[in-house]
Amino acid sequence: MPPAPSSSSSELRLTVFGTGYLGITHAACMASLGFEVLGVDTDSSKIASLMAGHVPIYEPGLQELLRTEIQAGRLRFSTSYEKAAAFGDVHFICTGTPQLPGGEGADLSQVRSCVTALAPLVRSNSLLVGKSTVPVGTARALSRELAESGHQVEIAWNPEFLREGTAVTDTLAPDRIVVGVTSQLAEDLLRAVYRALTDGGSRFFATTLETAELAKVAANAFLATKVSFINAMAEVCEASGANVRGLSEILGADPRIGQSFLRAGLGFGGGCLPKDIRAFMARCTELGVDSAAGLLREVEKINLRRRSRTADLALELAGGDLAEVSVCVLGAAFKPGSDDVRESPALDVAQILHGLGAHVTVYDPVAMANAARACPELAYADTLEAAATGASLVLLLTEWPEFTALRPSDLGGIVKLKNIIDARNALRPELWRTAGWNYRALGVGAEASAPV
Ligand SMILES: NC(=O)c1ccc[n+]([C@@H]2O[C@H](COP(=O)([O-])OP(=O)(O)OC[C@H]3O[C@@H](n4cnc5c(N)ncnc54)[C@H](O)[C@@H]3O)[C@@H](O)[C@H]2O)c1
């Protein structure tokens, strides 16, 4: 049974298990709301770094928040489950749920080992709250397993919708908070935890465990579908001579459709959308609803085709052979505002070009270290200028502001040949073409100049 929520929220003590992108952000933000928070991870080097006030990932605003909360004494870190179990009233589980090696489903081993190690240690009146993204049915199965092994601890599920790059503001001012609960006490407790956010206007949805789990996965599936929809339209534009930039603007003007996630380009990547839609497909198949899986399979195919299309454009601009061609790749992170290179479309394209014999030099404002670890075979330059100097082809693969602000004259004097592929539809074609560049983009014909 969770504690009665009559205690004021600042008296509640929270733990956060797993201090990755989600966990560090959640821990620091909950501390900033006035809670005492203990962050726990099995990676002792990560915990040592956090204790020293250093955030090992790039996330705007997080470093400052972490230091402030550590200094205020509200945020601490440990590797000890025993300490955490004795400390916390509410235990948030933020461990990873990567793709299963050799399969499409989610690898739940981090969540499972966290729950099974924690359950025997926690006070009987504490609440375990999953935040990790899991297949529908996971929380119910974990609850059943705990009950069967004699542990009377209650589990709730509170999926997280934050986006890397805006994680702090997304956590402190979310548009919705979703909690899947099996008791009124658990709902009241989570309402108490999030009171400051709901007072600030965030909507609060209390629902079943299954609906809460599905709310996250379905949101990701919808967003992935929207991205792939406009990228499928880009394919039609390429075949028909229409211009996907104009098409997207016109479609997005319909309020039922909206502009967000409707920019055609290299598609989605990162540590969430790709593995989450694959896990969703695997779960749909397990549940016997293969047609839903079929839709998402197309979504993924379209997404991956954009990468091969970009490589084809590169080959075309190089006259059919990329061997020994100097290529400058702008961007390694899966999106701007993040240093995350997990399933990064940019790095994937860079690797394809490398595989075709090109000399690829990559530059990214923050993701260089992660990129070099993930793809040591590529060359990396310390500056944009160094990456572009002598290049016969430039590819804009992640739309960082410093890339989208580029003017043709910034690169014109240092490249060997004026060839550019704008795989994020982020530059103004007419500027580059007027300055003598061979400008190509996804979903925009070779000759189209104006955006519409
Ligand atoms: N990254 C995002 O933007 C985001 C957004 C919403 C939801 N999510 C979901 O949140 C979850 C975590 O994602 P992430 O990106 O933070 O992953 P991550 O890999 O960055 O972090 C996971 C952390 O958990 C730790 N860990 C593993 N096993 C543990 C255990 N038994 N006990 C304690 N710590 C343990 C790891 O050492 C690591 O630090 C995933 O389910 C993901 O889908 C992520």
C-alpha cells in the first residue's frame, strides 16, 4: 500500500533508478520542485560523475539545474539499492528498454532486474512507478510476478514524453501527465507528486496500467507515421516534379493536420522512436493484431529509404563513383539539441558513403565524442570549416542552427567543388543555386528553386 498522500509533497522522498537521459532529467527536475531525491544507477562511474556535479550527456539547462539542486541538498546519488529503498516513498524506474539483441521486441532486463531487486527491500507502504517505455502488459505482468513471489508492493506506470533537447522544460511543463494505477491511493500519491505541474496547467490523466503504457507507445507510433507520411509524399514529389516543401506547408496549414513533424527529410532516429515502433510491432504480433504491425513496418521502410535516397543523390552528384571523393558531413546527432547518436540517420548515411569509398569527414557541434565512439572508421574535424575544406560534396544531415544559418559564401571559398545535399530541407535552394552550387534536397527536384 502506498503512503497516504496527506503529507505535503515536499515531505515525500523520491528515488530515481537509472540515471540516463530520462532519469537524470527527472531526478533534477523533481528536486527543483522541492522534493528530496536520490538518483541510483548500477554504473558507478556515472554516479561518481553526477555526484561531482557533472552531467555526462548534453541537454540544455540540465547541468545548471543539477548543480543547483546538489548544492541545495535536495539531490543526491548512490549505487545502493538498500539505501534507496530505505530513503524513498515513491521509486521511479527510468532504466533503459533497448531493442532485444537479434530481435525486434524490447529488452526488459534492466526494468525487470531493477524491480525484482528493489521489491524485497522497499517499505510496504512505498510505490514503484515505471517511467521507462515498455510494451503494453508489462506492468501487469510485473505486478503479478511480485505478488506470486510474496512481495506486496504496488506498481504504477507513468510513461515519459520528454524530448531530448527540451527535456527540462518538457518535464517541468508537460502538456500531459499520464498515470496507470490500480488503486485510488496510488493515483492520489502521484497527483501529490505532480501537484505543482498540474497547478501550472499540465493535464493529468489517471487510467489503467495498459492504457498508460500504450499512451506512450501509440504517441511515438503516430509521430513516426507522420514523419514517414511526408517522406512518402517526398518520394512522390521526386517522381512527379512536385515540391515537398511547398506541399508540407500547404498540408500543415490545415489545423487538423498541423505543421509539426511534417518536414520532409532524412527521417527519424534516436534512442526512442525506432526501437519503440519495433517493440510495438513485436507486441502487436504477440497480441495477434498483425495489421497494426503492418502499418508500422511500412513506416520504418519509408524511413530507411530516405537514407539510401540520400546516398543515391551523393553518388549522382559525384558522377556515379564516390571512391576517394572528399565528403563533408554536417551533423552526427540524431537531431539538433542533442548529443545522442543512437540510430542517428546522419551517422548511418556517413557510414554508407564511407562504405562506397568516400573520404568522409564529420562535424557536429556537440555529438563528436559519441559519434567517434560509435563510428571510429570515420574522420572527424574540430570545426565546420575544417570539415568542409577541400570537400567535393557537402551533406547537411542534422539541422543544427549553425548549419541552417550557413550562406553559400561561408563555404564557397573553401570547398573543392560546390555540391551540396540538404537532407533536412533546411536551406534556401535559390540562394545556393544562384551562387553556383549544385543544390539537391529530398523531395525537391533538381531544378526547383523557390521553396513553394
Ligand atoms: N531518452 C529519451 O528522450 C526518452 C524519452 C522518453 C522515454 N524514454 C524511455 O526512458 C527509458 C530510459 O531511456 P534513456 O534514454 O534514459 O536510457 P539510457 O540508456 O540513457 O539510461 C538508462 C540508465 O539505466 C541504468 N541502469 C540499467 N540497469 C539498471 C538497474 N538495474 N538499476 C539502476 N540503473 C540501471 C543504466 O546504467 C543507464 O544509466 C527507456 O525506456 C526510454 O525508452 C526515453
